[in-house]
Amino acid sequence: MYDRTLRKFDSRIVQRHLARKVVTRDEYKTHIDALEDCSHLAEESEVEFVSSPRKEETEDED
């Protein structure tokens, strides 16, 4: 289950919480420093991007 206290530190809204003083910079720094380093769990992958014609370009050809 999602811990409600982590919600204050959600990276998508933490700047808003800092501005509204929901969370202090010291609380945020303590939270970030306490996070576990999971870099060893990361996997490298390759991605190939393939472009497709824009919709307008295909309509002009018809």
C-alpha cells in the first residue's frame, strides 16, 4: 500500500509543497538522503526510434 507520508515528497509535486510550506527543505533533504541506491538494479536497453509521416503529409498525397 502507498505510504501517505511519501505523498508529500512526490517528485511531481514536491516543489509546490515546498512553496506552500507543506514540507520544509530540511525534511525533503532528509528524505532524499535516506533513499536507497538502487542503481545496481537498473538494466541497459537499446531503443530504435522509427519516424512515421505526419497526418497532414499523408492527406496531401491523396
